[in-house]
Amino acid sequence: RYFHFWKLPGRVMGIRLLRFTSVVIIVLLLVAGALTALLPSVKDDKMPNLRREPKPQSQPAPDSFTLIMQTYNRTDLLLKLLNHYQAIPHLHKVIVVWNNVGEKIPEEMWNSLGPHPVPVVFKVQTVNRMRNRLQNFPELETKAVLMMDDDTLVSAHDLAFAFSVWQQFPEHIVGFIPRKHISTPSGVYSYGSFELQNPGFGNGDQYSMVLIGAAFFHSGYLEDFQRQPEAVYTLIDETQNCDDIAMNFLVAKHTGKPSGVFVKPVDIRNLEKDTNSGYSGMWHRAEHLLQRSYCVNKLVNIYDGMPLKYSNIMISQFGFPHYANHKNKM
Amino acid sequence: RYFHFWKLPGRVMGIRLLRFTSVVIIVLLLVAGALTALLPSVKDDKMPNLRREPKPQSQPAPDSFTLIMQTYNRTDLLLKLLNHYQAIPHLHKVIVVWNNVGEKIPEEMWNSLGPHPVPVVFKVQTVNRMRNRLQNFPELETKAVLMMDDDTLVSAHDLAFAFSVWQQFPEHIVGFIPRKHISTPSGVYSYGSFELQNPGFGNGDQYSMVLIGAAFFHSGYLEDFQRQPEAVYTLIDETQNCDDIAMNFLVAKHTGKPSGVFVKPVDIRNLEKDTNSGYSGMWHRAEHLLQRSYCVNKLVNIYDGMPLKYSNIMISQFGFPHYANHKNKM
């Protein structure tokens, strides 16, 4: 017997037809979808919306960092530096800690001069405190923090290199300004730099702190900082100083190793004299260094011991600026 | 009833007397012993016995290293360098790998010029092989090895510092001579130094090897070296070269990181021209560098991949020779 196409039972015919039609439709949809995906996306040629909220970042690139810059009474320097720092490679976001209490943030001006390479957040402070910059900012999304003083200019090359060094030493403060403490026979500590006597561990000098005014460190330490003894905050607030020394104590206690790794900067400058505000930094106060020695001793008291450790490792970038920096007479 | 002394049974009397006598004797012995211990020891004022075996070292100080120096046809340089290196701080022992087959070791002369700060062992070799220095010598007791070519003079300051750096990077080859490989579009590798194109990871140069002719590394790697594919030994033997490249491959494979850490030497010199033997090192052979590129490619073949990784970290000693090495314009 042979089957005549139109003699098949209606249901079988219908199912076969239905199947055939469904398959055709699905194939057509797939083709259409593929074509749509391949179409060039429509570019927006209009002027960018300057008031637009920055796109929420899903997961920031693992090798990126957040710049935290505290500012007081030097908005001209701040804006000058922001032009430079906003373009540093691997920068994810900038957090400006606005210590100019009562003064409006320059957001309108900032936006009018956009677009900007990265989002910049102005965090208005209610009190002008040194330790405002050590808050655990919710906007902070990266593991790495770059902290800069608002009068310090470090070249992009130096920052890119120091960031790569931090990635190899993530539990340390990796930065450009080394300092040390020394012990005296009386047991009282002194704070200083190269002018102080070498601690006496072999030849050359040692450092036991790296200042956070130009350094990379792990954002986890900002979290840790919120959990310190109250006396630490009191000390920083009463001196309006020493937040960086306190951070070095914190890191040294945490790691049991030297808190910092010193990267020798090729080009670092202090722009203080360039400000129109007439305001010069805290470190010009007569008692500044004495205060810092005072802080070292207070912190030893608070933490019941001296956790800072010495290091004499100085890191430079191989073959930069010039290969001659590693040539030898061999 | 009363007991008359002389009427007590003989045994009881005897035991009491015996006890009393024993106690007296023991006390006298203890006193004598104590006095003997307190007596000043007799100093030996005679001329030291020059032929005396060096005291067997029980457990070498954990922060000490063994110098391994292979020598061929440059005994004058060897002895000159031994006078310098035998006095390096933290040195435990020297192992001289004597590649002068058939020639007597200068032991008599060495002993006649004693005493020496550390033991020096001359290991007589039966064949003049480059890789003789990479044996797992039984005399090697320290975790750290310092390997030096027999024509290379590095200052004690540099060595003391580099040793302290090795202690912070014990799984790396920490030394003074950086080299690199580069990849070419054809997939063939080339070996070289600063004269080769930068590998192109950001600015500045990179290195992917630290030569073992002037470097510290973990003695465990000598053990590992005995367990390499036979083809590695064949390669080194047929070229009489590349043992150091092979070690870098080994270390990089083991750590998954750059094999070396480069410490910039303050004072490193090649004494080659000072030898009376007229013998100049292997690296003067016309094919030397080409051979090393050849070795890199062969080793990639043997190990089925390129394990070497780049680094641009250059380490110097903070504040040495002069504090000016870390001052900046800030």
C-alpha cells in the first residue's frame, strides 16, 4: 500500500506540518537574532549629557585602584592635581575628601569641564579633621587605595610602577616617602628622616615607616582603622597630625613585618608654593616634627609596644628612565 | 632499759656509720666538682697547630651561607678572590670546585697560610665540566648558597646586603647580573641584555633571569637540579655553557614567578684581565651569545613551554653608600 499525502489522518498531517512550521520559524528567529547581534551599535553623536550619573560600575578591574585625596584650603592645587591624576593608568575612581567645611564643592565647575576619564566623588566633611581621609568610604570598590596629599605631584610613570610593586607586596604600604624612628638610651623614641642617626643595623640607613601622603595600600586597612583604640583617634584629633604614623603602627602590627616598601620616585614634587590660597601645609608648624616624635611615644603606649620594624630595601624601576640605571663595569 | 652504744647490734651501728660516711664523701665530691668547674681554663699559648682539622661544625648559624666557586685555569685569581671572600660576614664555608683536572689542589699552600676564618674545601673534579658546580655537595650545610665566578669581585657591602635581601626572597635567585629573553614573531626566542628590545610591558626594561655567577639561591635548588631531564645535562655538557639559564628555568618552573631578584651592585668588578694564566672566560668565545639563545630555545623544547617571567624590580640599599641616594626634591 502506498500513503497518499492527503489521505493521512488529519492529526498526523497536522503534527508534521506544525513541526515543520515551528522549525522554520525558530530557524528564522535565530537568523534574525544573529543578524541583530552583528549589526553595528548606534553611536550617540550628540553632546554627552554632562549631568548624567556615572554608570554604576559592576566589578572594578582587579588591577585598578582608587585615589583618595583630602583637601583643605587649596582648591587651586586640588584641581591642578586632579587634571593630572584623573588620567593615571589603572585608576578606577577618585574620592576627594572635602575638608573645606561650609564651602561648596566645585561640582558644577567639574561637570562643566567633563567628560572625565573616571568618576570623581566629592565627600563633604562636617568637621575639618586630619583623619577624615581614613574613613571606610562606601564608594571605595577596589582592593587598592592610592592616597595623595593635595600638594604632591608624582609622575604617572612613578605611580604606574609603584602600583605594580604594591601588587607584589599587597600587605605593605608601598610609597615614596620613607621615615624612621630611633630608640634612645632613655627608651624614649624619636621620629625623623635621614638626618637622624642610623639605627645601627649594619651600614647605610633604615626606614620604619612609609608616609601615606603618597602611597598605595590595601583598602582593608581602612576597615581595620575603624577598629582601633579610641585613644588613637583622640591623639590624631588633638594633634591634627600623625594619622600616617598611626597607619604604619597598624600595618606593622598586622603583618609583623616592616610596614612599608619604599619606591624611589623619579619625579615627585611639592606644589605648595604654587598655591594662591597662601595656605601652607601643616608640616610648616614649628612643633610639627616634635609632635610626631610625641605621637610615636604615645602610640607605643597605646599599643603597649613598638611594632615598627626596619627595612633598607629601596626599589627602583629597572631600565627606566634609562637602561644606564643598571649598567655596571663588568 | 637503756641502750648502750657499744652494745647495739653490730649491723645497725655499721649501717649508720656507713650512711654518715657516704654522705660526707658525696658532699666532698660535689664541692670538689664545683671548685673544678670554677677554675680558670688553661689557655694554650703555643703556636696554633696549622695542620689541625677545622672543628666540625654542629649546626651552622641559620643566617649563614656557603660560597661555591668553580675554578679553571685561573688559580691566581682564585686565591686573590679567596682572600677577599673568606672574610665576608655570615660566610659559613667555602667550596672550591676544582676543574683543573690532573692538577694538584693548592692545599699545602693554603694551610701554610692559615689560620683561615672559615673552612675551605677543595672538590677535585675528574672531568672539566661547567655543571660541576651544580652538584649537591655533601659539605654543603647551609640553606643559602652564594655562587661566584672565579673572576668576579663583589664588595663585602654588596654581598652582605644581597644576602639580607635573599633572606626576604629565599625562593628566588638574588644576584647582581640581570639578563632577559625576548620573543620574536616567529616564536623563536633570543637571549640578551639591555641591548635587546624591551619586552614591551609598559615603559623601561625587564629582566627574566639572574645569572648564578654572582648570586645567592636556596641550596634546595641544587638538589632539584639533580632531578632534571637528561637532555638538560646533555645540553650544558655539549655547549659548556647555559647551566645558569637552566637554573633560571628550574627556579621559574618551581615558583611560577620571575626566577630572580636583581640587586644593583655598588661595586662589582671583573678581574679577568688581571690573570697571569692568559686564560679568558668562556664568554669571549665568538658563539657565546648565540649559544645562549640556542639554549633558551632548547630548554623551552625540553620543558615544553617557556617558564621564565619578567620583572622590573631593581633593589638597592637605602642610604648606602650615602643618604643622598634617597633624597628627593620634596
